[in-house]
Amino acid sequence: MGDSVLIPGARDVRASLDRAETAGADGADAVVVACPPHPQMGGTRRDSRLMAVSDALVERGIDCLRIDYGEWDEGYGESTDVDNAIGWARERYDRVGLFGFSFGGTVALVTAAAWPDLMGVASLAPAARVNADVDAEGTLESISAPVLIVYGTRDSVADWEPVVDRAKELSGGDVDRVIELAEFEADHLFVGRYGRAAERIGEFFGTRLAG
């Protein structure tokens, strides 16, 4: 599924571009870069949650670029991979969003702070930290784009509470900041729930990236 894409950069980053069903002859003018879960835990661009989100996006006229990270680099190189994928997308699309699941959700939040022109950032089941040096909780207030954090109350894998708590503080303290939270009764993998979560994420991006 999707067109094969090689992301430019020093690392070997492969991706699949899923094209919108309702795009015109020139193709879609919006895309979401999708970041997979931890590669050392088997996370790839073919993860079921990434595929479900991609389906929800292409139905709304938005392309989805699902990436694989390059060689494992403790989260540092992986953040670079996402940076390069965003750069690739910005050269080709008018509007760009960013999504990630689990480790990828944390990388997405951390990376988004460096891209003020992103149209939206969605994180599904994020952990609190990418590595010992970089945490998502401390990065949230630096993100200019609208943010959606989707989490499961039965998630015992990711340390999601600090991210959610900080998001609640920020969303209540700044009327100009858009931070949305979506709570599900779900485990970390969103078993039996990721279709509904994907629809919620699709709605978020549909509102912000639609032409």
C-alpha cells in the first residue's frame, strides 16, 4: 500500500505515501507525516494504528506519509528522521501535519516544537520521554501548532500521565493555545479501540488541513 519514498538525508529512511481518495488531478495539497512506535519493539510504518490513521486521512482528502526510522540511534537520529520527513513534505504540500504512536507520538511532540508552520500535531499513547535528554512534557509549551493527545486510561506501558497532566495545565492557562485531549478506556495498543481513535485523529486533521 502506498508509493515508496526515500527521504533525503544522511540516514536510510524509507516511507510509504498513501494518497487521498478524493484528491483532484494535481493530487492532495495536504499531508500528515506518521511516526511509528519503537523500532526495537518491532515498530514500523505498517503498524496497525498508523494504517488506521492513514485510512481516516485519505478518506478526508489528506495524504499520509508513513515513515520507517533509520538505524536505531537512541531517539536522536529518529528525531532527525522525522525532521527530514517534514522537510520533504513541506517542499511538496501546502499544509503539513504530524502524527505519531507511542514512541513515535513522543518523537512527534518533541520534533513539532521546531516547526511553527505545522498545521496540527496528534500524538497517540505518547510516553513522557524520548531518551534521558529529551522529554515531551517540557516541549509541549513550545509547540505553536494545535495539538491533540489521545491516551488510554488502561495504558500500563507508556508513562503518559506527565504529558497529559501538562497538556491540561497548558490548555487551561492560555486561550490562544489549542491543546485537545481525547480519553479512551483502552490499553497501550488500543486493542479494539484504535479504529475509533483513528477517526478522532482524522477529524482533528480534517478540520485543520482540509483545503
